[in-house]
Amino acid sequence: MPRYKVTVVGAGMVGGTLAQRLAERDYADVVLIDIVEGMPQGKALDIQEAGPVYGYDSRVIGSNGYEESRGSEIVVITSGIARKPGMSRDDLLKTNAGIVRQVTEQVVAASPDSILLVVANPLDAMVTLTHQVSGFPKQRVVGMAGVLDSARYRSFLAEELGVSAEDVHGFVLGGHGDSMVPLPRYTTIAGIPLPALLSLDRIDAIVDRARNGGAEIVSLLRTGSAYYAPSASVVEMVDAILLDKKRVLPCAAYLEGEYGIDGIFMGVPCVLGAGGVERILEIQLEPAEQALLNKSADSVRELWSATEKAMQA
């Protein structure tokens, strides 16, 4: 039986760590692409050489082009630059939009039947751009943010309650970052509703920390940003798609009226399987929760509008 092929575009900390995690899954060969000569090749070789120790046979290839990626089932786009001191948001948007546009065009040419999984930031705008440039149906373009934001939220809750993270079940809606909408009412600890175990004040504090989880790591690292949890979150999504697991995961999906929102990519609970985003699950929200989600949607629209203007400048 032929092995799956997963391509990771961008061999930085997220992309390199993701390639390692995927190789260790042992269900797919991995192609790692970057424009920096030697970097993807070196990282790929290093990961390949760990195979005899960890017991995987995944072939890992590093490249500065897209020929080796031809026929990939999934392509993960991590490309882009981090915001630098003195750089305006518009400058960041214009730079990363240009990178993601170029990457998407080359990915589509090499793997026209692939599913595109976007990690590049700012996430909600970059997944929208990828969908627009690729021309792929909405089911085959999805953004990773909700899995990461939910993992942070669940991790902080497990620490607060002194319980296993495996027993904390919860998710977030909305855009990535400050405007995300955690749902404590739908959060359970081994089936026990969170509000039965934790005061509202503590829940609010944990929600706030989850919203700023990425910024907290950036402030501690001083140079660079998170990559262990983001790469692990991508692997959970790749598992769901390649293995057709029908996992229910919070992902940035294209909305056409769900939750009263239309025409944007935003984090909602999705059924992920071999077809990509196979279904969006709509849950009943209270008025205050819906208001927060609408506010998040406005932030996403504003970000996309700013991206379009930056690209035209």
C-alpha cells in the first residue's frame, strides 16, 4: 500500500517541529520546503536519521522547490515572517499575504487534489487568502487556530484544578487570539460541567490567559514564538483527515450562514475527515455568547479588509 505524502511549507520552528512529529507518526512521507538553501534539506536529513532510533520508516525530503511535493494529500502552509520591531500591521499583512499567495499558487500546481491546512499568521486572513487564490472548494481549505487555543485553555484548566489534561474537554470559537470565544458552559471535566468545579472569577482569569497564550510565550522567549503546541495541534488535524477519523475539532472553516455569519473563515466546531471539513456543527449559544462571536466575526472581517488594502498598496 502506497504511503501518504504530507508537505510542510516553511521549515522554521513550527514547520521543522511539525515535520518531525509527522515523521514519527509513520503513516506518511514528509516533504519540507523552504526558500533558504540547505535549511530544509538539513532538517529533513536530521529527522530521517532519527528513524532507526524512534522506529519509523517515513521518508523525509527537504527541498527549495515544489517538484518533490507533487501529489501530496495534505499541504500545511506555515510560511510567513513574524512581526519585527517598528513594523506596522499593514507591512506585516502585505509581506505575509505576498508569501502565502505565492506558496498557494505553487502548491495548487503541484498538488491540485490536496487539502490545504493553513497555519500562517495572521491566521484568519491567511486562510481566507489561501481559499481565494487556490480556487479549492471550502471543504479542502482549513485553518489551524482553534485546536491550539483550545489546548491552551484546557491545559490551564487542568493546572488550576489539579487534574489530568486528558479529562478536560472544551473548545473555543471565533477568530484566533484576542477575539476568540471560549465556552465555559460547554466545558467539562470528565463529564462534570466546569462551573460546578470552579468559580466564575477563576474561569474568567483562565479564559483571559488562554486568549493571550501566544503573547505570553513570545514575551518569555523574547525572540521567536510558540512552536511545540502549534505543531502538535496541526498533527491532530492531519491525523483526523488522513485517517478519516471524523474528529470534532475547532477549526477555521468557511461560514455560509452558520451561527448567523457569512462569507468569512472563522473558528467553529468541525467534523474533520478524508474530505477535509465534512461538516460544521452548530450549537446553541446564549445571547451574550452570540454577541461575543459576532464581535469576533467583525474583527476577522476588519483584518481581511486590511489585508486586501495592504495587498493593493
